[in-house]
Amino acid sequence: GLVNALETLGPPRRPSHHWGPWQAAIPWRGDAVVLAHTAQARVSHRLELWLQLLLASAAGAAPSRGVLIARDGDGYGPVLVLTAPDPVAARDELERLAGLERQWRSRGWPVPPETGWSHVAGERKKPGQGRAKAAGTWEGSGFHAGERNRAEMEACFGPGLAADDLLTPEVLGLATDLFSPLLAAEVER
């Protein structure tokens, strides 16, 4: 189960890391920054692990990697492993992400997270197919509800916004800006 998946990574610890204006107590197991989630992993968990790994690396703690443990089929296991950046690259990425946040603070981030991730991951897997993957995530299908049906997405983007109206070149470019460094750090399974 979840406990076994965590124990294979080593003993737990939760040191506080600080760099620039950022500080957080970050969970580790052995030499890895580890995030555990009791259900299937979502994009928010990927981003949380990425930010924790960036902060630990920027602070000079030298993690070997970041690992997301979550439900995987009938059990728990590593669903994402990220390569740790060197301290300078981690600091640069934190500053870049802070710049994006400052740029969009007053209007809100214009890219739905799951939809944006679908675009970037779809492009990586099969160039030219990212937009179709993003549209499917946004609008849903007979098998799953679309991201647009979530209350917070309706509040941000309006009810019933069609994928063709949402997925402009600008929005897809912003998704690429946000997620490409995270995707580049992902160790393919």
C-alpha cells in the first residue's frame, strides 16, 4: 500500500528550506523530495512536487529527484519522478514562475490546469495532437466530465465555453510556458 511505497524511498524527514522570499517545510524520503497523495494524481500535485523540488534545490539541499506517490491502478506507487535541477537552474525557474504569477495576478491565470497539461503532454507524445487532447480534457466525453464543468472553471471562464473559443494560440502558448520545464524534468516511465 501507500506506506510500503513510501518506505522503499527511505526514512522520512521534513526540513524547512528557504531561498529568496520562499520558505516551506518539505517532505523527504531518503535523498528525494516526496509528495504522497491518497487518490489519483492531478496536475496540481505535479506542480506542488515541482515547486517543492525547485525550492529544495534552490536552497542548496541537493535532492536527487522528486517523487510523487499516488494511486496507480489498484495500489500505490511512484506515478511521477522528476530530475532535480541544479541550484542555479532551480533559482532561475522559481524567478520565472514568480514573473508569470505577477503578470497574471490581477486577471487570474488564463489556462485551465488539466486542459493546459493535456496540451503540453499531448504535444510531447505526438506533435500536432496537443490541441485535440486539450479540447477533450476541457469538454469531456461520454466517459468523463470536462474540466469546464467544474464550478471554479465556470467561475473563471464562464459556463459552457467551447474548446474552440478557449484554446487560442495565446492560451496554448501560455500552457507551454508554464508546463514545459516541468515536463522536461519528468523521467519517462
